[in-house]
Amino acid sequence: MGNDRVTPGNPTVLSLELNGEAIEGTTMVANRRYWGGEEGDTVFRWVLTSSDGTWNEIEGATSSSYSLKCDDIGFYVSVSCEPVRIDGVHGSLVTTEAIGPIIPGPPACRSLELAGSMLEGGRLTSHAEYTGGVKGNCIQQWFRSHDDGSKDELIADECLDLVLADVDCRIEVIFTPVREDGVQGSPKSVSSDTILPGEPKGVSLVIPECFEDNEISPIKAYFGGKEGTGKYTWFRTTEKLDNLEPELVASCSEVVGETLLYKPSLVDVGFYLILCWVPTRCDGKTGDPLMAITDNPVMAAFPSVLDVNLKKTSSDLYSGVGIYYGGYEGSSLHKWYRESSDGTRICIDGAASSTYEVADADYSCHLLFGYTPVRSDGVIGEEKFSEPSDIIFPEQLKIETLSFKGNQVERETLAVVEQIPRNETQEHIWGNYKKEIKYQWFASNGSGVDLSFEPLATECSRSYRVRFEDIGRCLKCECIAIDVFGRSSESVSAVTSPILPGIPKIEKLEIEGRGFHTNLYAVRGIYSGGKEGKSKIQWLRSMVGSPDLISIPGETGRMYEANVDDVGYRLVAIYTPVREDGVEGRPVSASTEPIAVEPEIYKEVKQKLDDGSVKFEVFCVTRTEHPKRHK
């Protein structure tokens, strides 16, 4: 054999077949038989031919297979193959018969993907590759899938912005291909990984207008998973800071609170408030601090006053009080009012302080205290009134002591004397408001240490004349003073020592009788001075015009029978009162008119004398015999 080398034949396509159905979505494959040495990069050209014979080479389709697309529908497809040997030698071009026309395939989703950041705040975008004729209104559904298998349908188109609710869930997209003629293909779904929370962040922080004692609720927006318990720090500063760097704020401000909510107090009025918020996720991870400052200083509340009332601090002094509220108090206004029984209320001139001294015009009226709050900047609030006081009365009349004036002896008149307190108030009240003083006298039932008294019903005056029955008893007088308002003072009483009998005395002494020499005369008088003893009586005769008295022997009784010896004389009785203990009083006398002859006897005697005949009857009385008449 020779040493000649065998050379390859010309590259030739012995046979070329186009396999596949002319349906959109089908992958057409060009099967060939090659001859001519080792095959190199054989060239394929895919051609679409229209029904009118116009053809176009499909750009980029240079491999042995080609997937029919939507745009190919209605065309015929064919493939040309130009064999190429490994050394680059090209062979003759071979072309298959055109297959077609290409018809639409069933609607389908060849691929479905989710792209984007699977983190809270991120955006997911779905990418679906549709096949199956002209794409109609395909259905794309978004779902939030929970660990327990439940799902929440979401509203989105091709994009979904991930929110807090998506954290720890998966996002699922179900794509249902729909051709323009309404035919639906099989749905295809894809799920994301578990959505992770975002980094904790304070999105916004706003402090609303601040007022004294109104709780502040900051307006804040948080991002970054489920919010945990953040850290809050309130600062108070005199100036509004433009630079809210934490270090700067901490150096020139005062910390006043460490909770989300804060209620400004009086000390915050006029200051700016700063809130520092450290956003915190539920797992404890913190974000960067966010700070906010009020637009204006804390405003004082509108001035008002609570619990207005008045207190009686002494008998004639009242004090008005109230609790001021609303910033710092300025020169608040105080007024006092006088309210009469018919409800008429009068402002008292000159009463403009928190204390008030009662005047005479206030008696029988109520007092009210009026408090008008005034803030330090001059803002005036509403006047508030206290409840009316009790009816104003002067201090009650007082009697310090009660004493007796006069001797505590029978027949004497006792008078009580009131001693009032020696002070200006009582002297004023007694001088202007005393209506009357009432008295009541009592007499004891006996004597001793424990005395009991019975009232003397008719004895209700200042004075009392001591009677015979009072001897040995104690007398008591009770006294009360009543003012013009009908109020009574405390009762004051005084008790006498046991009443002593008076000096024996006879009063209204007189002699009773007809005034003739045959009459019986009796001495009558009123005795006083204890119990009467053996008082002395002496009968006498007195000549008219003469001071001399002629004692009538033996005539010492209360009765005296006149006789002819008394004719022309006045009868005189001297009565010396004697008390049972022997004490004598001053003698008292009484006398008659001159005694006259009995008119009948005078007439008879005169008749006898005129007739010249007289008959005498004489009675002789011996010691041992009865009287005998002699003619």
C-alpha cells in the first residue's frame, strides 16, 4: 500500500428533515445526515414564509432547533442547512419543505418568576412567560401565605410592595394564562421565601400643640417589623433648638419624662419640649434615634379656680380661699357679696381682699366670696363663687355675772344687776342689738347644801320684794338677754343667802269704832318683821289741842270699851311690834276723833232734865257680892 493520506469529502447534507408540529410553542427540530469529514459549525437558517410567498429569515435562529412563537402564527416555517466541515469548508445549502401554516398553541405559562427584595419595604415583581396565541387578559393573583396554611388574597398587579403584615409570611403568585379569545390555560404558581422584617426605623415624629395638664400623644410612624417597646426621653428647654443632635440636646436640656405620653405641668409652661425616640423592634433590635421639638412653648391653661369657699376665722372675720389653675397666677380679683333673705345679692364696696371683717350691715344676711382668676399675662377667667355662709349674726349677748342689789331681808326689795363683759364688741352689741332681758325668780324648798328651787310664776321682773314666806329660804334669779334677732344668751343665775326676818314693824295702824262713849274700839295694823311675838299695846287719852297723853291703866289689849270718862278725849293706841325672839320694833300710834256721848243717851238725859225728874240707877259691886241695883 502507498503512503497517500485519505482526504475528507466535501461537506454534504445527505438528508434534512423538519420534525415538529406547526403549533405555537412547539420546538421544531432539524434532523440531518452529514457527510464529508468531521462536521464543524454547520449553519442553520430558519425561514418564515407568508401565504403570499414572501419569506423572511428569522433573526437569531441559527441552531438546529427553534421554538415557534406567537409572532410566527399564520406563517409557514422551513429550515436551511449549510454543512460546514471542521476545517471551515462549506458545503451546499439544503432547504426543507415549509410546514404550516403555524397555528396558535393552547395558552400556557412557560415560566413564572418573582424578582425583588424579599424584605419588608421591598417590592416584588412577577415575570410570566406566556405562550398560546395572542395574550389576552391573563389572571394574576397575589396571596399572603401564613405558617398555618391560611392565605390572604392581596390586591396588586405585577408589583407588590411588602408591608409589615407580610413579615414572616410567604408571597405566592398564581398566574392563569388567558388567550385573547378567552381560552384559559393551566394556572402556574410561584412562592417567595419568607419575608423578613426591615431594619427598625422611625419614619416620622411630630409633637402636637402642648397645653398645661393636657396629655401629649406624639404622632409617630414606625417601620421595621413588629414594633416593640421603644425608648422615649422628654426634654425641657428654654429655647427652640434647630440642631437636634442627641448630644447637644442632652447638654442644654433637662430630662422631664421617659414614657411615650407626657402631661405638661405648670413648671413646663413657657418651655419647649423635645422628644427623643429610639425605635425598637419586637426582637429588641433598635434603630437610630429620632427627635422632634414643639413648634411653640407649652401654653398655660385658661385661668380658672376650683373649690372656692369661705371660712370663719373668728367671730367677725372671714377668709376666702380657692385653688387657682391655669399657668402662673397674676393679680386675681377678690370680691365679697352680701345676700339678703330674698336672694338679692349686693357687691360690698371696698371688700377686695381675701379676708373680710363683718360689718353691721351684714347681720341677718349671707356672705359670699367671689374669686376671679387672673393669669400672670393678664388673661382673666370666669368668676367663681363660694357657697353662701350661714346667716351672719353679731356675737351673742353675754352676761358675765349676776348680782343682787338690796338687803336680803324681809320687806326689802331685791334688784338684780347684770355685769356684761368689758370689751368693745359686747359693749357695741349691748348698745345696739339688745331687745330685752327676761328674769325669773325662784324660791328654795328648804335650806342646806343641795337646794331645789321652784319658780315663782308671777315674779318675772328685775326686782322682787321679799315676803314673810321667804324667811329662811334662798331666792334665785335667772336672767337671759335676747337680741333683736331673737337669740338668747346663756342663762345666768344668782342665789341669795337665806332670807332674814325684817325689823318688827307695824304699818297702817288704825283704831276701828263708831266714835261714841259706849262703843267698843279695836286697834288694827299690818305687822311685818318675822313672826310676831307679844307685841305691846297701850291705850291712852289725849285732850284735843294738848300734846299730853293720859294712860288708861290696865288697857293693853287689842280691844277697848269706851266709857263716859273718854267723852271729849281722843283715844290713842301705841303699838310696839315685838318679834317672837323678843326684838322690838319702833312704836307706832293711832288715834280716834274726840269721843262723843251716845246720841240716844244724850237725848234721854236731856229729856229728863227738861222734865225735872231724874231717876238714877246705881250699881254697887263688892268683892264678894254680885252687883246690886239701888234706886
